[in-house]
Amino acid sequence: MHCEILIGGRTGKPTGFTFLEVLVALCVVSISIVALLNAHSISMRNSIYSQTISRATLLAEERINEIESKGLTQIDEEEFEEYENGLRYVVELGEFYDPEETEINQPEWRQDYWWRTTIEDTEYTYVQKVVVEVFLKKEEKNKPWSADPWEDEQVIPQVTLVTYIASTNRREDARSGSTATPRTSRQRSR
């Protein structure tokens, strides 16, 4: 069976597209639309990922600034762990959203992020290494959200920032004659 779609012509000869030509044209258009929708989906996914990383970086920088404003952390004798090389460190966990504060001061999206801070002694007496990791809560469809984000064994940080903090009274130490010298084995012991 031969079917033609007629498009007005001047001659007695019928002009137009065959049914097969119309089907091929529709297939090409539909494939193009699917490709565009896929590109849009990828673009949206990248946009959400970029927003997540930007927020996590902002929060990590906020946490580092908070730690830097306090100066060197006194690592309590009861709380610290010790590396094989004798240097001490302490790990702190927390969340960025404080339900006690008013909603004006903190956006709701802060509820989705948690932090882990590791403060380490270095080989220099008046310098500490600070590692801030920011994590994103994962919500699974069939699993109720737990208040403890660390219950999963493999938690991967969204952002990790590292900084070094020197003693705030370095100038006073320099005037008195003490300097940031490497730690001796006697200083490392408990």
C-alpha cells in the first residue's frame, strides 16, 4: 500500500511526503529531544553537586576561622590519642545547625551538614595542624534517618580543608628568647 501526504501543488502530479519519510523525520526529532533532556538532567545534577561542594567549603572555612580565632588548642591529657611518632591529636565531632538559635541567623540547609575536626600537634612546639572535614547527611528512601551520621562505617567527606595554626603570642615568645623549635622525644612523652 502506498500512502502519500499531499501538499498542494500546481501541477496535476501529486507532491508530498511519503509515510516513511514522515516516520524517519519523527524519529530524528524524538532522538534529538531525548538527547536534550539527558543533557538537561546532567546539567541539573552538576549544578546540585556544585552547590553542595560550595556550601560544604563555606562551612569548612567557617569552622577553620572559628578554630583560628581561639588560637592553639590545649589537648587534654585524658582525651587525646597518640600517633606512632609520639605526636598527640584530638578529634571533635559536631553539626553546623543549632536548633536553639533563631531561624534568621542560620539557613535550613545547614541541617544537612556535619563536621569532624582533627587537631594535631606537629613537630614544632608552637604549631598545630587542623584538619576540618565536612560531611553531607545521606537519606535513603526506605531507611529512617538516624540522628547519628557516623553509624555508617564508610563516611566520605564532601570537603577536607587543612590549615596550620601558630601560637598567637609568637612575638612575645621571640622577645623572651623561646622559638618554635622541633619537639624532642622528652616533650612527646605523656
